[in-house]
Amino acid sequence: MFGLFGCTNNAQFDIKTYQNAEKNTMLLDYYEQTVGTPMKQPYYELVLYTYSDTQATLEEIENGGMDDETITRYLIPIEGAQEMLTAVKKSGMARWNSREGIAICGRSNVCKFPDGNGGYTRVTSGNMPEDGSRIFGEIKIAMRKWISKGTVVTEP
């Protein structure tokens, strides 16, 4: 069922790989959180899921440090999902897990995406290269730009 098992040659970054995937298969998760304060920690998250052959679901989750979080779901064109996966591929994030990096004081970033073997690669600001903060920002921008092109939906 999942098209991502057994991917080779970066196929996990090609949206066509997921044409037969179950609805709501996670394709990309971007997460950022303010850290190092005594208050509850605000966070922001964008999660991309499969939906159909022509659309994907982009979920925006916001929490300003209180108990309540706001979740908004958007249906976006499949081209948007491809653009996001391409941004991750070009970033080189898939190689970050094998390196020691630098941590960002005051902010924590995490990005998860399919590893091509049925699991997920998870990279953090703790194992990013020197320009990793910029790259996390580029992934966020690539994802957020599709919110304005999406249609708000109520179903998960």
C-alpha cells in the first residue's frame, strides 16, 4: 500500500512515489519551538500528508505557549507537495543525521521526511551544519507559501 517502501535514487522526494499510498501518509513535518524560557514553550508546526492523486493536505499547528493549540488544514495542489519535497531534497537534510552540528540557542527545529526504506529521517537543529538555520527557514517558507493557495478543510 505505501509507495515509499523500497525507494531508491531519492524516490522518496518524488510525489509520484506516493500515488498508491494510504490517505494521510505523512510526507513532511516541520516543527519549531522556542526553548530556554521558564514559561510554557510556544511552537509552530507544518505537516504535509497525502490526500489524493491531485491534492495533498497541509496542516498548520500553532501554540503561543498556552494550553490550546490551533490546527488548520488545507487542501493544496499536488504540485505544492512536490515543491516541498524538492526543497528538502535540495537542502541535503538527509545527510545531517550522520554529523555533529551546532545548536541554536533559544529555538529548536525538527524536520521529518520519508527515508525511502519505510521509515522517516528526523533531523534537528542539534545536528545541522553551520547554515542549517537558513535551510530550516527555506523549508518553512516553501511550505507556508502553499497555505494561501489552499482551501481550508474540516476533515483530517
